[in-house]
Amino acid sequence: MDTDDQIHPLSAREIALRTKEIEAETGDLSPFQKVLLGTDGSVTHLLSLATEGLVGVKTRLQEVIPADREVAHLLAMHEGDRVNHRIVDLGEGHDGRPLIYAISYTPINRLTPEIATDLMKADIPIGIILRQHRIESRREILTIDSYPADAHLAEIFGIIPGEPLFARRYRIIHKEEPLMVITEIFSSGTFSDTKRVIVDTPARLHLGLIDLNGSSGRVDGGIGITLDRPHLLVEARAAGRVSVLGGDEESRRRAAEAATAMIDHFGLSGGATIILHTLLPRHAGLGSGTQIALATGRAVAELYGRSVRALDLARITGRGGTSGIGTAAFDSGGFIIDGGHKFGQNKEKTGFKPSSASRGITPAPVTIRHPFPDEFGILLVTPDTQPGASEEAEVDIFSQHCPVPLSEVQEICHLVMMQMLPAVVESDIEQFGKVVNRLQKIGFKRHEVELQPEKVRNLPAILCEAGAYGAGLSSFGPTVYAIIRKGDEAVAAAARTALEGIGGTVEEVSARNTGAIVRMG
């Protein structure tokens, strides 16, 4: 049995310091949110005061289980002793929205039969149970935390996965023994006192550029697939100036530039606090720069009641000057082909440049958008190697390798229009994979592949040998994708083996056939 003196409750000062640490990552908490995290009284009573009504309890789980090591330690009991495990929602009334999700563990042998009956058979808040049975007790706060909502809790609270949750764990002490250990969780939007806009936007695969020859009078043209994971989650709150929390320095800079561009464009008198809750890997070939700019721009526009199209967002924030795939993924998702830009003297583009060096150019029009087949699995393999090319390096690569031969452009057009697109429409995974493989060997994509370290260059072949229908490099990499049957563990195992010694991540994802999601907090 672990002894009680090994547990160190948080002092009032420690609670205040921890709260400030959370605010530095998630934005300012409202006074009542701070009270919910730091109170040593009944949360049920506080909720009833705040909502001016009855607080209802919905029991999600009720079971008697053996205590694991952690629970036994917190309750000063033997591991394996029986505890009542209870999960409930505290909500507005009996059928109202959940306000707090609470998980409790209670030693069975420390309960009177009457308390045990109320605890295990009735939807009664713990605070009321203690009061009704005249149990004198005190609360010790053990931890205060913030973490992103998983899919389960996001569904419970009606929020987007990745939005911040606030949580605290505390013990109820009765007669100097722990009577319960409870974790209470609530969403960052619950009892917030600030207008908030949340934007969730997807990653994308960039399969290749179609025409970097330009003799047809058009240039660029892209092929892409929108992904369900990873995703980017950005929040905007009204403020007097532009500031950005969360993320890394480069991501904060991109978000600040996008927010400032939107404010300047609309002539707004206020600012915005931008909070980067989740990010896409930077310079990995998944479109992080474009999605930060578009998500931030949309969040600021919505915050100030402005309606703006995705194409205009991209133009205002300086994205999409070469490829329109990122903008289209933000707008509608799915499998996307864009038509590039007019090319030549006095046209939209007069030279071969990446999006980062093509500011002020309207994103390419989407010529084809089709749902990507649900039965196609996508394996993302991101080696822990040097990041993909960006900024000046991209400009140099375009300068060195463009224009590409017209014959290769013609072959790409034929492959995409007469083989890849029909394969998407007909859900022909084998044909789709064959086109992906061929695209790695021609056009500008060939140069993108050749610039990769040897282990990255070898990955597509390894994945195909293991059973993938096709595999290729996304944008400038280093992320490699494989087209697989969903759940094909053999390809994933081969990918993990290939990454031994260099490290990296392997994750099966699906396509996302919808664009960005906007939620008002």
C-alpha cells in the first residue's frame, strides 16, 4: 500500500502559476474557468450558480473494478482492491449540453451502504451525495492540465478534435483518508467570456505539377489529395492588436502575417489573438504554410463578420501563386486538379517560380474536384531527415530545372486525364497506383525525387515491393505516401523497417472529402 504522505497537493500559489502556464499556450482563461480549475469546493454548486438552474447528471459508465497501480497510490489502498469507477456528465438540466466530464474512483470498503447505493444507482452529483449524507470532507487538488480533445471527448462536448480541454484531478479526503479521486474535464469554450472562432483545416498530398514547360500558354497545374490527418486547428479571439500563441517561431510568423494582411485588407480597427492549437509538420510536403495562412485568414474574417472566398483568402495572404491544390483542399477537399496560370509576356506569370515567390497571383482555378474513394488507404511515411525545400531553395530549384521537356508534359497530361482521373471515378486502385509510380519518373516531380536523400528516394520502391499499389513523394518531401488497401499492415511494417536508423513516422490515413470546418466558440 502506498502511503498518503507521498501525495503532494498543489498550493494556491502553484495553482496560480500552473494556470498562467496554460494561458500562455491556450489564451486567457475567463475568471470562472480559473475558479473551476482551482476551487476546493463543490463544482456542482458552482455550476448551478453560473447556469442559474438545475445541474443534471448523466451516467456514462458505472462499474466495480480492481484498482490499478496509479489509482491505488492516489487512494492509499492496495493494488487490486475494489473501487467504484464512475464516468458522468454534469450538464444544464437533465438533458442539456455537457459542461463537465467527470471520472471518479471510490474505494468500496470506505462507503456506507447508503452512500454506495446513491453513488452506484442514481444520477446524483457527488457533491450532493456528500451533502445529503452529511459527510464532512475537504478537497486536495493534485494536478491542473490542458490537452487537445480526442475524437471521443470532442463528440461529447460538440467541439472539433484538437480543441483544448482543461482538466483537474483532486482527492476528497474524509476522516484523513482519501474517499474519492476525481478528474473533471471541460472544454475551453465552456464559460469562456471571449468571442472565439475555431478553424479546422486539412493537410494535403501534392502529387505533382502538370506543366512547367509553358509553351501551351499556361503553366503549373497541380494534382492533389486532401487528407483527414494530420490537421491544423487555429483559433482567433478579438483583441486590440495581433499576437500569436502556440506553435513554433516560423508558424507564429506566418500566422501573424496572415492576420495582419486580413486586417489591413478590410481596414479593421481591431486586432486578433491567434492561437495555434495543432499544427501540420513544417516543410514535410503536407501544405503547412498555405493552411496556416488560410485558416488564420478565415478565422480573422469570421471574427469580424466578413465573408470571403477561399480564392480571395489565398490572394490576400499571398498563397497559391503556383499550385492551387492547398487552396482547393481548404475550400472543398477531395481529389483535385487545378488548371494552372496563363503564361507569357503580360500574362499572370512570366517565369517558373514556386508559390512562395509568386505572391499577388490568384490561385489556379480548380478544373476537376471529385471525392477520393473511401476504400483507398493512404500510408504516410515521413522520414526524420532534412526538411523539404522552401523559400529561396525552391526558387533555385525551379530556376535550374525549368522548363521541363514538352514531351514529358504531354505524357503527364495523358496519364492524369485518361488514366488517373478515370481510376478515381471508377475506384480502380491498381490503375491509380500505376500512374502514381510513373509520375515519379517524369516532369518536375523527377527532379523533386532526385533531390532527396538516398533513403527517401528508395522508399517508394520498398513500399511497392511490400504490396503498395503506388508510392510517391508529396511536393518537395520528405513525406512519401503509399496507396494501399486499408489496414495493409505489411506495407506499414516495411515502412517502419526502412526508417530504422533514421527515424520518422508511419501512419495510415484516409482522404478527406470536405474542406475547412469553421466553428464559432
